[in-house]
Amino acid sequence: AAASVTTSAAPDTTTTTRDLQQAQGSGFAAFIVLAISAFLIAVMYAVHERRLQKSELLKAGMDQMLSVDKYLLKILKNFSGKTVEDHIFHGIMPKKDQVSIEFQNLCATIRAPITAHLTAASPCGGAPAEDKKILTGVSGKFQAGHVAAIMGTSGAGKTTFLNVLCGKIASMGDWRVEGDIAINGQPAELSSLKNVIGFVPQDDVVHELMTVRENIKFSAELRCPHSTSQRQLNRITNDVLQVLQLEAQQNIRVGNRTTGGGLSGGQRKRVNVGLELAACPTLLFLDEPTSGLDATASLMLVRQLQKMTDLGMTIVMVIHQPRYSLFTLIDDVLLLGKGGRTVFIGPTTQAKRYFESLGFTMPPYENPADWMMDVISGQADVDNPRMPRDTLPERLFKEWETRPFLRPELRRQKTQALTEVEDSDIIKVQLRDAWKAIDPPMNTALDSTQFAGVLRKCTGVEPDPHIVDELIVRLEKAAARQHRTHVQNRVTHVEFMQYLLAIHAGGAQLQHVLSVSLNSRTLQTHEESDDDDCDSECESSGSGSEVLEPGSGGTAGGARQIVSGSKLKSDLQRELPGFCGQMRTLLVRESLRWWRIQQMRLMFLVVVQFAAVFLGVFDRFVFQNPSWMASNYVNAQISMSLLVSVYSLQTFGKAEELPVYWREVSHSLNRSAYFLAKNVIQLIDHFFMIFGFATTYYLVAEPNINYFWYVLTFHMVGFVASGWGYVVSCWLPFELNALGPFISALLSFVFGGILGLPNEMSVYLSNPFYETVVDALSFTRWGAEMIFFTYIQNAPPDLDAMGLKDQVIYNMTVSSYSLGARLPGDTRHFWTGFWALAVAAVVLRLLAFLGLLVMNRSKQV
């Protein structure tokens, strides 16, 4: 009897010891997973908070910089006899190379559908289907450094012309495009200048979860030259915020107009434009930038764009019904009529004169832009015996084509009250008088107190101490760049005069002084070339000086022609950040986005927890299935996979983000970096969801299996499920996005349920073809097997204690799964499934990436 008791007690002791070790191991594994979760949350929180603090510091620094700039401009406004610009740019530099565009006989035709031709060719068909001509023989030129507007009646092909010009529509698919385009007089395609071209779409395509500053800064990081330093990128961002008057809103999230909150419509429109200005483009296209704005907001936006042309930027935009004051800001205008035919192209100031030469008379107090649109459309009540109303607009097209002597020259007319030299002399005299009041000999290096006295004499306003200190620092940096001897913390008359004249001669642009010849009438400027400010586009990278041609620029406005004193690298050849550079930027951006969708994430996690509790309760208390039964884990894995795949749809298929992606891709966004950055950040979400589901189900169902192997299996299955979500979102056409959840549910049901049924596994694995299909597609085929064999090896069930039905199911499950292929030495059936799921997850992501490349190609140019 004693021997019998000892024999029967031994297994109990062994089982108890094993259960204790398993509980300890599971507890340690759970602790590690919880620690990882806490670490990930802490990292994401730290990234977000650090970004917010940095944004506030940048805003404070920008406010201080603007206060100094405004004080300097006040001095110039007091001294100068000409109009002084309202901005001093510190990051965006004048273009060394500008761009003019010539186009000859541009035509664009939409081919008739093949089905229409077939219908017309049938016995019952009507007349043969004809191609529709959208543009017809448009010729002209947009001058470098000008604001050019494309106007016309509804259906005149304005947007089509813009898209043809910038290469978004080419001879492919349903389109046939003809004609010649020349850049600076040389035949070329604008696609060759892709990296220095900006395109502002009509819709406000921006990152709604990002702040105004973040939107502009990330755009600058992705599209400015790869050598641009962070310091210079911040300067460019500040310049864009300043010129678009978004300083006060720079740390506000853009938001969604549908759900409310965030920016107003006009502010969103300016952010939309700011994304392109941040790239420092040489050529900027805008598709109806004033649509949706009131007259005041439209005028402000175009006025700000006009200022960018002073830096050598060429701007071409489609505009609709401009008010008179806005129309006068446009340098050149192209008027299109029905069928995309030219009515006029030339300086805006000569458009009215041209129509009057044709016999038209504008009524008093009429807006010239509205009047010309009425004439072109034939809707105006005109009194022109030479062109009766019923002959319009056809006669207008013929007049333009047959009377070339009436065509005006494309020339900007500028009037200046004073020459550059005369105005500079006035500034010198005024500054000399103010300086003499403090330093009569004019040869003393003044300290901060004395210099503040000079500034007070210049403006009549006492400068704040930080303005004085900042100006001294700027002058010291200028002296260091020029390798001049400079007295620390002091300012001389010559240094300050050079600095003021540099700002004055540069107009809106703060030029860095190299030398000023007081005898000659020439100002030489030098761009920073230190490592901190290296930027081949937004700052000159050469060591030579640049000379402003006398009378070519200045604060009176007009395009500034910059003559290089040495052979510098062309502005039109820009090397953007590569994979690693863009990857860093995209990871930061995605981490910020991750933190800012907490509400949606928490709601989804609640759904995940509910599903886990529901399944665990039913498996343990309702169905009362044995905890080793593979069907339990199949059901759990299907449910989790469905939730993960549906959640993964928003990674690449979110309707609000796809247009932003297409816009960035059209400007050379690295697709690989974008795809990988999204995947890396989404791993955090997948980790939390799978960990939450698996842990909750584990606690409720209480399977007798080590927690680590159990959770690892669920993570691998979830990794595959997210891959299916990526595939669906990347391959599904944008118009069918609403079908994404339905397709994901169907795939989970088929690949996880039907192809993963344990009681049918013998059928699948006994046939080579079926086995290949199931092994490749079914994630539960591997996930259920991994848990099942890990369970029975960890806690072998007592067959004698089972009922007949359970014995049959158990033996059938063992024999069925044993039919499948396994890696050598994998007696646990675990690592074969692990690597099979890993390969499947990687392959699915490659398929998803391929879909990202090939789908919606027409929207990515």
C-alpha cells in the first residue's frame, strides 16, 4: 500500500513542480512584455513632448527674430525714399538660376472610349465617336520671376493646360498631348526639373494631425537639398510662416473642417501653399489657390506670392474671377476660351488695351477681369459692330491667330522714383547724422548702451535690450564670415552701415555682407558657406561673391537678376535627401501621428478586449472544450486576425492621407522609406493589440501552456494578418476604399477559418497541391499547430481520463498535423510554423509595397 501511494503521488508531485515552474516562467514573460509596453509608451510620449517643447522654443526664437527685423525695417523706412518690404528672409535665398517657360502649339485631346467606337461601328450605332479636344494650339511664354495667371470661361481647359505644362498629363492612357515646351529657350520637359518645381493642388492636401509648423518643416526636410542643416531648415520654416502670416497659428494642429476644430479655411489654404514654399521651388504652379476664399483672403495670398517673385521664383496659377486689386498684382495673363483656344497672352496691364483695339468698350466702374470674361464667353451685352455678339468667341480666336502685330510684348514695366545709388546715398547720410549725435568722430567702436542711443536716434523709439544684443551678435557673425577684425561686443559705424545697405539692396532678402565699396556704386554680398548653413538651393554654396546689377532689384519690387562672380552649381540641379535622410524624417512624423490618434486607438483596444473576454468565456464556461483543443485557438486567432487586419487598413488606405502621399510622391518622396517608416511605427500598435487580446484570452481561458510561447505564436499570426490588411489597402482602388473591411473579413474567414480547420487538415496535408496552398495562405494552419504541440508537450493530456470523442479528436489532430512538412529536428512543431509565418508576413508586405507602387499611378505625377 505504501508503495502504491508513493507511485501515485510521484506524478502529482512532478505535475505540481512543472505547473509551478510554468507559472513562474509565464509570470516572468508577462512582466517582460509589460515592461516593453511601458517602455514603448514612454518613448513615444517623450518624442511627442520633446517636439512640443522644441516648437515652443522655436516660436519664441522666431518672435524675437521678427522683433529685431521689424526694428531694422523701421530704420530703413525712416531713411529710404522708396517702399521697403515688410519681410527679411533668413532662410529662402534668391535664385541663382531662374526659369522661363515657352510653349508652342500645345494641344490636349481625350480619346474616345473604345466601347464608343465599337457602338458606333455596329449596325445600330450612330455617328462615329470623336475624340474631345481640350486644348487647341496654345502658344506663349511665362517670364522668369513673374506671377502669371491662367484665366478663362468654364470648360476652357485652364486646369488641363496647367497639368499639361507641369507634366501631370502626358500622352498616355486616354490622353494625347502634342506641342513643344522649352525651358530658358532650350527644348526640355518640365519633369527634368521635378525637384525644383512646386505644385499646389486645388484641394487643401495637408497633414491634419500635424501643426502648421510641423507641416511646413517636414516638407522642407523632405524636399530641400540633402546638405541643408537643421538650423537652415528652421530658418526656411520661419520665412514661410512669416510671409504667409501664420506665425500666431504655427503650433496649432491643422485639423479637419468636417469634424471641426483647427484652422479656418483661409489658413488651411495658406498652409497648402506653404508646403510648396518650404521646398524653395524655382517654379511654382497653383491650381485655383483662391477658390473657397473671400476677396480679402484671396488678395492677401496673391500679394504674398508676388513677394516670392522678388527672389527669382516663377509662379503660374489658375485663378477664377479675381477682384480688380488682385488682378493688378498679376504680371502676365493667359486668357483661354472654349475648346482651350487662346484669346490673349501678355502683360496684365495691356489686356484691356488689346480688347479695346478690337472694338470693345468697357462700361464705367466695371472690373476689367470680369468684363473680359464676359466678352470671351459671349455673354456680355457688348456694342461692337466689328464683332457682333453671335460671332463670339470664334472671332476672338481668329483675331489672335491672324493679327500678330497686335500681340503685346511680354515685358514687365517698372517705375522707380529713385535709383538704387541715390537711395543708398540717402541712407548713408541719414545714418551718419544719427551716428554723429552719439559718436562725433565716427571712428569709435560703440558698446551696447551707446549703440542703443544710435538706434533711438534712427527711429525715435527706445530699442529693447534684446534687440540691441541680437544686432551686435549678427554684426559679429558677419565680421567672422568676412574674416575682418572686430572688437568683441562693440559696433562700428562702417559695420552697421554695411549691414543696413545689404538689407536695403537685397530687398526682401537679407544678404550676408562680404564687402561694400563706398566709392563705387556696387554692393557685394556673400552667402554663408559654413557647415551649419550649407544649402545649395536656399543658400549659395560657392566661395565667390555675388553682385547685384545696378537698378535690377531693390525694395521697389521686381525680379532680381543675380550675376554670379564665380561659377556656381546650378539651382536647377537639386539632390534631395536619400533613403536614410527621409527615413529619419518620416519616423519622427509617424511617431507624432501615432501619439495623436489615442482616442481611436483606445476605442479599438476596447473592442479587442471585449472580443478576447467573449471568446475566453465561451470556450471555458459555455462550450467547456478541453484547453488543449486546437479549434479553441483557431477561433481566437481568426478573431484577433480579423481585428488586426481591419485596423491595418488605415495604415495605407486612409482616405485623408492618400492624397497627401500622392502629393509627396510626385515630389520625389522615397516610397521605400515611407513604407518602412509606416511599418515600423505600426508595429507598436500591433504589439499592443495582440498583447492585449492574447493576454486577456490567456487569463480567462487559462490554457496550460507557457505564456511566452503562447504570446509569441499570437504575435506571429497577427504579423501575417496585418500584412493582409496592408495588401488590401494598397491594392484596393481609392474609389472602393469602403470595401476594405468587408474584404479583410472575408480573407480572415477563408484563410483562417476554412483553410485552417483542424478536423480538415488531414485532407489538406495529404494532397501536395492542397498542402502548398494551405501552407502559403492559412495563418491558423501554422498558429494552431504551434500552440497545440507546445501544449501537449508541456502538459501531456491523460488519454485514459478522456471521453471517446475527445480521444478521437486528439488522435486525429496529432496525426493530421504530423502529415505536414517540418524543419529538420523540429520535434515541437514550433519553429517550422514560426518561420513559415515570418516568411508569409514578409512576402505580404512586399506585395503591399508593389501595390503602393503600381496603383493610382496617374495621381502620383
